Amino acid sequence: MKKKQIAILGSTGSIGTQALEVIEEHSDLYEVYCLTANNKVELLAEQAYKFKPAAIVIANEQRYDELKKLMSDLPDVKVYAGKQALDEIVEADPIDMVLTAMVGFAGLSPTIHAIKARKAIALANKETLVVAGELILQLAQQYHTPILPVDSEHSAIFQSLVGEDDNPIEKILLTASGGPFRNFTMDQLETVTNADALRHPTWDMGAKITIDSASMMNKGFEVIEAKWLFGVDAHQIQVLVHPQSIVHSAVQFHDGAVKAQLGVPDMRLPIQYAFSFPQRLPLSGDRLDFFAQKLEFFEPDLKKFRCLALAFEAIDKGGNMPCIVNAANEIVNRGFLEDRCGFLEMSDIIAETMQRATFSKNPDYDVYIQTDAEARRIASELMK
């Protein structure tokens, strides 16, 4: 049987490295066609030596010579650099599936190129749908390209919908861990540090998404993503704070029945399910022990976690407003990581950027590019 050829955009990040574990565990079914990274040349080269893909791409062109030198003993692996190379590599004929595990707005362009090349998309880059959900779904329909969710929550919803055909969704129950600051007061949040925010209680993720989880902007983005993936309105999505991260999300149908997907926190499961759908393959690792802990659910505090409220505002406004929020969030997230703004300041800057940036009700791709640049500039100026 021919092995499925997989391209991993962002192979050196948390999702990318776990995807390689899945491929290694099922090397009889999957093969790496290409790997990409933004800056981590040493790890990218190490992965290339292990998995021997046809090609690798480093997005930061300034690191090309360094990567090329590291790859001198493996001349059969082609080495490319730059954003254009990312767009072009996903169009390669042998590729069956593209795992978009890049972080942020940068994942939008290569995802569009992959869709137009009719490559199945395993979507781990939530910003793609946050920024341009309507455009992405139009393209996926036009080019008959499947989009399979990799986020644990959206994979859980997807798994809960399998076999339900056209049965109407009454409500999506989107779970959130609540992050490390769930029980903090506003006064305590005034003084939290990036080191505090990076200590997530249940998930091991990259720095950007861990900070977004602490502010709950990550959950706001997942609400927007769920709206587009599952064709529901924002008022049909309820966020439940679930500190144990065992119920990964659920769907309530119009007869009142609720279906959920449960499991230990392990991102390899949704990654593998996207690769193997509709089959379920064996996966090594811990199994859920129902007697080990109780399961709790709480309403999110939208005053303490204003970023989640801002995401709902962006959905209600529509147009390019989610793009504005995403761009501003990427700026303040980096600013918080670099000690250039406080935790609560992040939402203040995002809210002000939403007020100042040019609003477009019916954006196209060019507008998204312009919006992203304008919102980043505004947020950067506000952070000074």
C-alpha cells in the first residue's frame, strides 16, 4: 500500500514534533514529504536526518546558509528558504496532506496554496480561520479540499459529529482549561509575569499558544474557528471552563442529547485522527482513568479574561474585525513575552486597536493583508 505523503508546516513546534511521533509510530502508513520551520535550523536539520524528507524549508531566509551547511551530508534532501518557498512546496505533486502547524498569520498564505493544489488540510493553525474563515471555506468548497481539525477541541467536536449526517446542532460546548490564572483576582493579574503564564496546568504547548491560553484569547479564537468549521452562529457556542482537560469538547443536538469526546491530554490523538480519518489507529500512551479525578465545569469570567469577550465582539462585528484582533494579539503576545507590556495591558491594547483600525465589512485577501499590517502597526505604537 502506498504511504500517505505528509507535509508538515512548522515541524519544530509542539504540534509538528508530536506529528512526527505519530508518523514514526505508523511508519508503514505515513511518510514525511517535507518539513518547514521558521528559525530552528538545528532541530529542522536533525529532523531531516531522521525522516529524510524530499525537501525542507526555513522561512527565515537569513538562516538558509546555516541550514544548507548542516545538511551537507544529506545532499538528496532539497533545501529552500523564504515565504515563497513555503507557498510553492505545499503544491508538490506527491503530497497527500498538509499539516498546517505554523503559528499565527504566517500560516494563511501556504494554507491557501495547499487548498488550491487540492491537498487535504490537517488544520492546526487556528489563525487561518480566525483571520479569513469565509475565504478559506469558499476556497475549500471550490477546490473540493477537505479540512480536518487538529485542535483538540475541534477534533472532539468533529469526532462527536461523525455519523450524525445532517442532524442539526443545537449547541457546541467548547471546553477550556482556564489556564494558570483561572482562580486569580484582578489584583493578582496585575502583577503576573510571562514565566507565570507559561506554566500551563495541563497542556505542554509552544510559548505563543500558552500565553494565549492564559489570557483565554486562544479560546476566543477557537470560538471563531468553530463557527466556520461547523457552520454555527456564535450564540450556539458555549465556553465551559474545565480544568481537568478530559472532556475535550461536546455537541448538543436538538433532541437534547450531548455527545462528547474524552481522553487524557495528548495532542497526538487529534493529530493521528486527522491523518487516519475515518479509521482509528492504535496509539501508545496513557489511558483515561475515570476514577482518578472528578470532572468540573465553570462559566468563564469575561471581566477577568477580557480577551475572550473581545473575540466574541469581533465575531459579532464580522468582516475584517477578527483579522484586526488576531494581528493586535500577535503583537501584544510577543510584547508580554518580552516584558514590554503587562498581562492586563494586552486586552487594553487589542480593544484600542479594534477601535482605530480600518473596518471592512466584505474583505478579500488583499484587504486581509492590509488589515494585518495596519493593526500590527497600531498595536505596536500603543505598546510603546
